[in-house]
Amino acid sequence: MLRYGEGDVSAFEVLYQRNKDRLFRFLLHSGCGATSAEDIAQDTWSAVIGAASRYRHDAGFRTWLYTIARRKIVDDWRRRKGTDTQARVEIDESEVEDTRSAGRPLAQLQLARLLELVEALPLEQREVFLLKEEGFSLKEIAGITETGLETAKSRLRYARDCLREGMGVSSHAG
């Protein structure tokens, strides 16, 4: 990002290719439908481009990128608040039906159930869980979500407990 801020356009392409799919998946599962996720991703990358000359390497690029994306998500939720009181993950129903069919392996059935449970998590727990799944540390998650470390830990713990319970797994198992 520092190289891009200095004018190296190819450096941005490397950052974009490394992060675009994971960022989109995070947006999609954060409660944005596919259309909103695409719009928010585009807005996020536009913000990255606009802030290139001001980028500071205090945190890693991915942490900075996801902080921008999360703020865009919050803005989207606020805009939709009057029309959509509960932001929900849009899961392609045909994919879920396919995984529920008798000919599908157990792992796919479990994945479909897990996706349903993640969708049902409160938004604060869902975003912390998804960020952890993206490989962020709790400290980075606290920074991205603009909360304290203990709040991030608590939200992750509650999310995992809820998912374990929903999957029928003992909370002592792992």
C-alpha cells in the first residue's frame, strides 16, 4: 500500500487480487445481500484508492481494509434501518436445498446448518466470528470493530457457544 501511495499502480493490483474475494465473502456473510456486498466492496476499494497517500502502516493493510469495509457496512445498515429492520445474510436457496438433499455428504449438510446458524447470530457476534474466520487476531478484531479487546473476546465466545449449541457440539469439546 505504501508503494501504491507513492504512485506504483501495479502494487494496488496485487493488493486487490490478494484481498478481493475474502473481503467480498466477509461482506456477504456480514448481513449484506449480494448486491449490497458488491456495492460496499466497490465503495471500500474506492476509499482505499482515495486514502492511498494518507495510508500509515500502524496496522496491517488487511486490518485497515476491513476497518473501512466495516464502517461501510454500518453506514449501509443505517441507511436501510427504516426499510429493513434486521440485516440478514442472503444464502442462495438452491445451494442450501442442494446440500439438504439425501445424496449430499454429511459435511455439506453440516456446512448448510452452520451457515444458517451464522446468519442467525446477532450482528455484533457475527462480524467478530467472521473476522476471526478471516484470520484476524482478537486485537485486530477489536480495532476493526472499534471495541475493546474484552468486548471482542466476549462476542466471539458467545458466537462460538451459540454455534456449538446449534450444531449439537458440547462446549467442552473445543
